Amino acid sequence: MRKCDNAKGLKAFYDAIKYGPNHLMVFGGVCPSVTSIIAESLQGWNLVQLSFAATTPVLADKKKYPYFFRTVPSDNAVNPAILKLLKHYQWKRVGTLTQDVQRFSEVRNDLTGVLYGEDIEISDTESFSNDPCTSVKKLKGNDVRIILGQFDQNMAAKVFCCAYEENMYGSKYQWIIPGWYEPSWWEQVHTEANSSRCFRKNLLAAMEGYIGVDFEPLSSKQIKTISGKTPQQYEREYNNKRSGVGPSKFHGYAYDGIWVIAKTLQRAMETLHASSRHQRIQDFNYTDHTLGRIILNAMNETNFFGVTGQVVFRNGERMGTIKFTQFQDRREVKVGEYNAVADTLEIINDTIRFQGSEPPKDKTIILEQLRKISLPLYSILSALTILGMIMASAFLFFNIKNRNQKLIKMSSPYMNNLIILGGMLSYASIFLFGLDGSFVSEKTFETLCTVRTWILTVGYTTAFGAMFAKTWRVHAIFKNVKMKKKIIKDQKLLVIVGGMLLIDLCILICWQAVDPLRRTVERYSMEPDPAGRDISIRPLLEHCENSHMTIWLGIVYAYKGLLMLFGCFLAWETRNVSIPALNDSKYIGMSVYNVGIMCIIGAAVSFLTRDQPNVQFCIVALVIIFCSTITLCLVFVPKLITLRTNPDAATQNRRFQFTQNQKKEDSKTSTSVTSVNQASTSRLEGLQSENHRLRMKITELDKDLEEVTMQLQDTPEKTTYIKQNHYQELNDILSLGNFTESTDGGKAILKNHLDQNPQLQWNTTEPSRTCKEPIEDINSPEHIQRRLSLQLPILHHAYLPSIGGVDASCVSPCVSPTASPRHRHVPPSFRVMVSGL
């Protein structure tokens, strides 16, 4: 565009007014600066000006330029066309990028007024002077997808280079810029683009698909114009006559401008002819305001079809045709046009091409998507849960059916039923954990938050509370040092489990009353669409939370942890009770270990996978299934196997032990405690009968001893010798280490006596053999009587334990031969003869 010389233009105009003939109209005006000055002064001369090339929006102000008309649409004329295009593709959010030049700024301001009230949002307005990259980056940051640009072709190259650097091109973006640039304008600015490190291929890649908007130079309709020629015929004639001179985009508007002037003068003359003033058009002068108004009104009434389309003025502005072109494969292709008179947009079929499969979105479409639990995953875990509940039901049936069997009866069938009930409640909670917003409503989900927490908590306490109550009973019986008869019925165990559940209920009721669980929705950062669509997915995830979630969970975890520690303590204390039917300490320890480890791992992994509901649900469900299954199997499978293979294995050994060493102040003494099975009254009666029988046998042996004593007293002078084998039996009896204190004293006296008489010959069998004088004194009747008074009590205490007698230190029947070192069995020997000692 040539630079305008304002001084020369104004001088030419004023010279024509002053020195030339009277002019009826002014035709022309290309430079905006000169045209605006002339148009502003025309009202003083009553002259109407018609321009065919001045497109500046400034001249559209009718208060300032009331006598100015133009056959070419102004730069603002593209804004209604842009509005129509935006509505056609349903783009309701745009951004503007404007060069700091008055021409472009005024177009942007007018566009803002056009879009205002049309439900189209201008989300960001950016302007630049020399470097557009900062503005382009801001547009991207504000998620602007449809960019309306107003800048010249030199700046256009910089803009698209910045767009390439910011990746603001392609299927997600649409640039709409002025379409009046020179043909192949990008070739002219190629050198400058390279200087900014934007190569030609990069520039072309960013330019691909932009839409240019400009007025239509010639109409595309094949209709005869006011001149009798079609626009196509006119174009051929124009090209033939310009004889090598470069084409001008305004030649059609100049041609139509001549016709506008002709039609205006014709209507003015008709108006003057119809009036009573009998004034001619030739009588016009610059002070004739009336004739000037007649010409002005005739110009406003212009309406005909010219080579540039329908020529109509609205407030002095040409209502022309706006064309849309698109940059495709390094060339601009016409893709549509807008008729300002009819306010219609016509898109040429199959000509406009977008980079994607559909037009770009005006913003990043955020699709809020609720992250759901996969239906196949829920089905699989539900199937496993149902299998677990079937297994629990089978254990329940087995426990009820065999409740009268000694093995089951001794293991507290009622407590076993509670363990199974707790396991089934834990299983049932899995169904509730898998129900989310895809299955139930928001209100129902909020209710499920509370229900599933209650069920899981109560189920856990019921199962492990019953197990620990059983173990506590074993601990209470076998830790009773005084061995008093102690009977703990199942009713008391039920009270213990009920107390544990009551604590649970207190915690849960306070939780529900003070800070109930609510449904909360957590929104995560946007993710690209897996299907490749031009949308972003914002995942939503439902949670059951409240204001003080950490505190309440801490209280529940602390209580459950203390319950687990109590169970571990009981299992450790009763580890030596060797009655499988009563003692589950081994299996409780295994259950606590597995449940503890799995709960810790499950809680940690579940917290880390909060944003992945499928993984979280899978982990929670598997932990519950594993813990419930392993607990039930550890409790019931050994009983099932024992009952099927050897029903009496757990109860056939009627002699059992439980030993506890208790330190006292005197470290030299220890108390041996014999355990008694309180579960069988009949067994106690049997032991009492056996004890009575043994006491009767002791009485008989006492009588035998008395007879031996009487015989010895009747023949005191008779000397009896003990055979070699009988001596060995007597020696065994006297060497026993389980005598009582009185027995040990007697043995010591006898041993000392023997040590004082080493000359004794116990193996002498010849009665004729005589001893020396001291021996005869020893075998005197007095000595024999004294020795018997010492030996008989010793013998009495020596053989009683060997036949199952009652020790003086034992207050209960000694039914186990191996229960104490004092009760070591010694084969009884009744052939005792006392020789002359």
C-alpha cells in the first residue's frame, strides 16, 4: 500500500472547490487520513462523497461524516460475517489478538459490540506492538481455541511462528484473520520468519487451515447486473482492457460506484422535476442546502445489483458480500460467503477442511466422569464372596450338627457360631463396598457409607471377640493356682462378647451422632481422552468422609488393635495347654498374625490407591476375604479333619497336664499343679473311685505290715537273712528319691547305722557262722526292736507311692504317673525280710 500524502490530497481538493466549476458530488478517496479530513468538511459545502476504496472504520461515524458513502464495505463489515460463522459452528468462546494500530483496534472494538449479547464470550483480549509471542502464550494459558486476529501480513508471519512454538495449531485450534493480504504473502515474509528461527515448513504448518475474512471483489452469481453484464463477463472485459497493468481489488467497486452516482443523479432530477420549484440539477451551488439534501436522500435510496453484488447503503455503509477463504496446501481456497443484505451465510460443500475429524472445540471440553468400579471386577469378587459365605454356612451346619460330639462340645459350639456369624458379616460388607454412584443414587450411597462401616466393625468384633473369649476361659481355668473347682459357662462368654460389641456400638453411635459420614466428590486433574477425541476427562471419585475422619478412624483402629493384642496375650499364655478341643491358641496366633499383616498392608495400599477405585476395591475385598477365610479355616478345618479321621483323638487321653512354675520367696521350693478337666464331671467321678480303691489297697498293705511286725516281735531271738536278690529290691526301695521329709530322715539314720557297722555281711546264709562279741550285742532283741521302729515307717512311705498312693503334699488325686518327680513309679515288692542287723 502506497503512503498517502495528506498535503497534496487536501490541496487538490480545495483547489477544485475554489477554482473549478461547481461539483455535484465527490467520487473517490483512498487514503484514510485524507478521506477523513475531506469527508468531515463536506457538510459545509453540501457535497456528497462516494468512495470505492476507503475501508477504514473511522468513516462509519455518521454524526461526524453524514455526507460520506462508500461502495466498498468497511473493515467492520466483516464482523457480522464472523458472528455468523461462529454461530454456524457453535463456537461460543473466542479470544482476540490485535496489533496496536488504530485500524485493527477499531475493528476489534466493533467486534466486541457485535458479539455482546449474542451469547458469545470473549474470554481473552490480547494486543501487541512488535512481539506477539507473549500474547499468544497468554491465549494458550486461558485455553482459547478460536482466535480472532487483527494484524497485517508482516505481523501475521510472527504470529504463526509463535503459534508453532506454543503448539497452537492443528485440530484443536482455529485462526480467523483478515483475508485482504496479498497473494502468497507468506513467501514475501519468509526471510524475516527465518530470522526468528521459524523455518518455512514450521510457518506453513502453523498456517494450515486458517480462515481469512474479506469483502468479495466480484460477485460469484451469474446474474446480469444493472449494466446488462454478468460479473463474470465484466471480469473478462476488465482483464482484456487493463493490458498488463496489475489488477486492483477495488475495480469492481469503482465500476459500481459510477452506477451509484448515475442512479443518484437520476433520482435527484426526478425529485426536482416532481417538485413545484422548477429547479434544475445544474443550478446546484455549495450553499444550496435543499438540493444537497435531495442528492443525499437519493444516495441513501440506492438499491441495485452490480458486479460486486447487491448495492445497498445502510447509514452510508455498503451492505456487501463477505467471502471466507481457507489456507489449504499452500493456497487460499474460497469456502463460503456471507450476504450482508440477506444476513445469510453459505458454506460451500466439501471445501472447508479442518485438521481433525470435526471442527475444533471453542474450549477444552471437560467431561466430568465418575470413576466407577468395574462391573466384571465386582462380579468376580462377589462370586468369591459368595463362595466364602457358602463355606461359612457349611461350617455352621457342621458345628450345629455335631454340637453334641465331645470334640465340638468342648470347643464351645455357641462361640463357634458367633465366629461364623462375624465372618459372614465381614463377607457381606464386600457387597456394600462395591456399590458406588454407578449402581445407586447419591442418597443411597451416603446411607451405604454408614451401613458398611457398621457391618464390618461388628463382624470383626463378633468373630475375634468370640475367639478370644474362648481362649480367656481356657486361660482362667488353667491359670487357677489353687485348683479350686471353677466352671465358666457359655453365658459368661456371651456377656464378654456383648461387652465388646457394646463398646463398638458406643463408638459408632457417637460417630454417627457427632460427625456422620457424608458423600464427598473429589475432582482430579484433567486427563486426555483415551479415544483421542478433542476433550479432556476430569475424573470424579466418591468418598465416604467427614470432618474429623482421622480421629474417628484412630479410635476404631486403637480399639481393634488392643483387642488383637489381648488375643495375642491369651494365645501365648495358653500355648502349653495340650487339649486340642479346648486350646485354639496356636490357630489364634496364626489368625492374628495373618489378619494383622494383611490389614496393615491393605490399609497402606488402599490409601495409596485412593484415586483408583478398582484397585482400592480389589485390595479391600481381597483382604476381607482372605482374613475371614483364613480365620474360619484355622478354627474349623482341624476340627473337621479330626472328627472325620479319629473322633476320640482329642478326648481319649484322660490324663493331661498343665504345669506352671511360679517363683516364690524361697527359691528352693516349687509347687506342682495338676490340671483337671472341668468339662467332664463323669471323669472326676471316675478318678474319685480309683482313689478310693487305692486307699483300700493301702489299708490291706498296712495289715500285712502289722502281721510282719507281730511275727518279728514273737521271735526276737531268731536271726533272718536276706537273700542276695531281695537285698537288691530293698536297696532300690531305700534309694528312691521321692521320699517325704520324714522318709529322708529315716533313710539317713539307717545309712548312718550301716556306715558304723561295715562288718555286716548281708549275703551270709549259713546259720552256723558266728560273729564276734559286738555283733552279738547288735542282734540282741532290744536292738532289733529299736531298728524295726525306725525301718517300718521308712518302708511304709517308700512303697505307698509305688502303688499309686496319696502323697502327703497332694490334696487331689494323683492321676498322672509323670506329673511329679515324687510320684515316679517303682515296681512294688512285698517279699521283704528283715535280717539280724
